[in-house]
Amino acid sequence: MNPQTEYVQLSVSDGTSMRAYVARPADKPRAGLMVFQEAFGVNAHIRDVTTRFAREGYLAIAPELFHRSAPGFEGSYSDFNAVMPHLQKLTDAGITADIRATFDWLQNSGSSANLSTGAIGYCMGGRCACLAALTVPVGCGVSYYGGGIGPSERFPSLVDRLKELKAPMLFFWGGKDQHIPAAQVQAVIDKLRAEKKPYVNVEFSEADHGFFCDARPSYNPAAAAQAWPLTLAFLNTNLMEATRKAQA
């Protein structure tokens, strides 16, 4: 059976309302998963990824993080200029409120309440997944080419906050990614190592930024195919362990 999909409205603590795309597995969910968008919105690609996770047994939800400036926004991969005004209006305070609203929805979703929950994100959403692991009690986080975790001109760096990390993280990077220089990646890894935080770091040397997205020119089928089972294994092992600890 195919997952059931729908949009839901979430109330955020700052008084705003945020739409989110939800994909429900056919059977009882094994865990919850927050799926954070690229800069191009909760578009067809992000909806497809969210639904793929539901097929793997996750109750998956993708919140629309541009809901304050452009509800329902879906940008074109060939027009980054149209994305910039909405990126510039994002704040960590607003994203944190959105994370909490999304997490709370998963924890109170009827018969699936109190689910062990993970976070995953792509591009700007990769940074959001890391921010989620700093903010709410997730079992783990996965960041695909998350710009702005390390020192960046576009986002406040999260490096100094990594000592607050509450969960294991899996990071994917593209070796040919000009948007996230190697020095930014190294700053993240050095801090995690110094703080003795659990993490997995994966670099695909021949991949570029956005390598997992099959709607982008930078799509790398080999890297995407290899990253998918690694992602599922990381989510499964960490979220099942979080469930075991909660039940102990």
C-alpha cells in the first residue's frame, strides 16, 4: 500500500501558522521523522523524499519553513535569485520555533504519540536538521550538504553550539561542492571531535552540492544510491536505540 499523504497546519509559538506535508506509512510507524527542505521549498522533490521515508515505515513530516514570507513557496532550481529574499528573512529563532512545532506534532499525532523521532535535511535543511539536534530530543540527525553549520556568510555558524548537541549526527558532503568549502566542513568535524560528540562523516569526492536531488543538474546517481542505505541504517539503528532506552 502507498503511504497516505496530506497537508496539515501547525501552530507555531510566535503566533504564525505553518503548513506541512505529511506522509503516513501503511502500518504503524516505526518512528517519526522531520524532513527539512532545500532553499527551494517543500517542492515535488522534498515531497517525494518525505513519501519515500513513509514507505520505509516512518511518519514523515516536511514543514514549510518559508511560511512567514511566502506560504506555499516552490522555487525553480534555475532561479536562485527568487529564493534569496526568503532565505534572508529566516532567523534561527524562527526556525527553532518551527522545529518545536513540528516535533510537538509528531509527539501528539493520535495513536502514534510519543514516537522516537529523527531529523533529516537537505541544503539549508541540512543545517536545520543539525539545529533540531540542538533544540529538541531527537534520536539522531542527518545533514545532507548543510551549508551554514560551519562558518558562513549566509547563516550564523553553529560550530560554537555543537557542544550542546543532543544526538548522533550523520553528515554528507560533496567533494566538488563550491558552496561549502572544505574549511567549513573541517571546522564542524574538528569541533565535534573536540567535544567528543557521536558523528559519522561521509564525503563523496566526485559529488557536487545537491547530489541527492534528481531534479537538479548536480544530481549524482551513484552518490545518491550509496547515501540512501547509509541514511536508513543510521536512522534505524539510532531511533530504535532511542525507543529501547525510552522503554527500559
